[in-house]
Amino acid sequence: MGKRLTEEQRQWLRDNGARLSRKEMTRQFNKLFNDNRTEGTLKTTCTRMGIIRDKAVVKESQRRRAHKPLSSELLHQGFTFVKVRNEPSGHLNNYELKQRYIWKQRYGEIPDNHMIVFLNRDRADFSQDNLYCISKAWNALMVRNNWYTDSREHTLTAIKWCELHFARKELEDI
């Protein structure tokens, strides 16, 4: 369980939470209270406290995001996204996962029911030898058996096992 907020911190959130973007609120909060809380944690705390952002703050935040240039990056829930479109109703629809974007640039379209995984589980390592395209069925087996590791070689070996397993299964069905 995380650290509890002091009454002084709760009051600061009541006074400032509605008028600041979540990013700015987190930056100021951590600086003022010498803390290291995440944006998500403070957002959840504000929601639980009934602190709703002012509509003008929300619109400004959306406007700034909409005016970012193509190829700009956005970090969201631990994943890096690349802006690929400028559609007005876009928001996250204008962005694509960076690993998918890089894969498409190198190898072309990703087949349906496939995904790009990080062989060493490092979501910030976009090197060519760390990205691999697998089917979602293989991914389900990998997750179920806890076969993703920090080692590229071990994870790739597990993926190759899945490939063999599903190929044998397909032959049995013929």
C-alpha cells in the first residue's frame, strides 16, 4: 500500500487539482512536497476526492496535444506512441504504438491477429533485434506459461517453441 497523503497535501490538491493539467499538478506536487508520486496516482486520488478538472484546462490540454507535429512521441501508460495522423477527432487515434510503427517501416504491414513484442521486456528498447512479430495465440501461451523474460535469447527460444507447437497442431488437424 502506498504512502497516505497528509491533510496539507489533500488541501493542496483541493485548491489546485481542478485548475492544473494532471502533468503540471504532479510536477508541482512532487516539487512542493519533495515526493515522487506518479501522474496516475494523483489522478486517481483526485477522482476519489471528487476533484474534477476545469473544462477550460481539459480543452487546453487537448488543444496542445492536437497541435503536436507528425512523428512526435507520446508516453502513455508505459508505452511510447508516435503521431502518424492529424485528424481533428483523433486524440490517441492519431497515434500508433512505436514498436508497431518501427516494424511497419522495416517489414511492412503486420498481419491481423499479430502483435509486436519486446524480447527483453524493455518497452524503451526499440532496437531491431529486440522487436519480434508473433501471433496473439502465441502471446497467450507465452503469458500463460510466464515465458517472457529479460533475456532476448530465452524469450526467442520460447517463441520458437510456440511456433513449433502450433505448426505441429496444424499438421495434426489435417
